[in-house]
Amino acid sequence: MNFSLIPKPLPGEYPAYADMYIRLLPDDGRLLLHLQNNVQQVKQFIYSLPAEKLLYRYAAGKWNIKEILVHIVDDERIYAYRALRFARNDATQLPGFEQDDYVLASGASDRSLESIFEEYEAVRLSTLSLYKSFDQVSLLRSGIANNNRATVRALGYHIAGHELHHLHIIKERYC
């Protein structure tokens, strides 16, 4: 696929905490290609794991792999929604969300891996379609969510980097 380039956001376009996600992506402007490839990389890796690993927790109170996957989907949905609002010049400040509460209510542990990945791919296709619709002006628009200002392009990089961040954690602590 031929994707338009979306330059990496500059510091100041996103809150400081998001740097840990954004720096995981190369500075090549190929955000949409990375989003497309990341989901396949995650699926391939997760499907290579033994089934019993999917419910493993490396410490008390930590999420299992299924919960992490649903968290990635929830986070992407929320950040894509924020991107839509900001791209459309909506100046309404948006609330944050409590990720631990979302995971607790997700029922992820009781879902099949296939159903989780079906949702994962649907959300990713939606995000890709949304970002393909943005022009360069829209990508630079910004808004405030959870008391933090971010540009539309920074939110896209957050989505992709957040996914990679969790993939690295799974590889380091669950395998």
C-alpha cells in the first residue's frame, strides 16, 4: 500500500510521558505502514506462544497477555477518538480514563484469542482509515485530553508506540 508520510511529532506536540512510546518508532514518516505491520507482528508473536502463557501474570496485580491485548485495543480506540475530535477542530477538553478499571471490566481472560484479534484488526483498520483521511493541516491540529495537549499526528505515533511498548514487555517478562 502507498501511504502518505506523516512526520514524527516534535517534543511539545505531546505530553512528556508519551515520549517513551514515540521514540520506539523510526523517524521515517511511515506511521501508517508501521501501524499496519505492527498488528501482524503482534499476532504472529502471540500465536507462537503456548496457550497457557496467555493467562500468565509475571507478578501479582499485573495483567495477563489477553488483558494486555484488549488494553492495546481500548487505548487505540480512545486515542483514535481523540484524534478525530482534534482533527475536526473540536476544542472541548476530553477526560482521561483509568486503564486498570477498563482491564478489570473487559472480560479479556474469558475471551478467545481469535475474538480478541478480530476486534484488534477491526480497530486497526478503522484507525488506518481515519488517519488516511487526515490532511497535513488536520495532523497538526491539537487538543487537550486528560489535561495534556497533543497533536493529531502525535496521537497516531502514541498508538503505534504504545503497542510496541507492550510487545516488548510481553517478550521481556512473560516469555
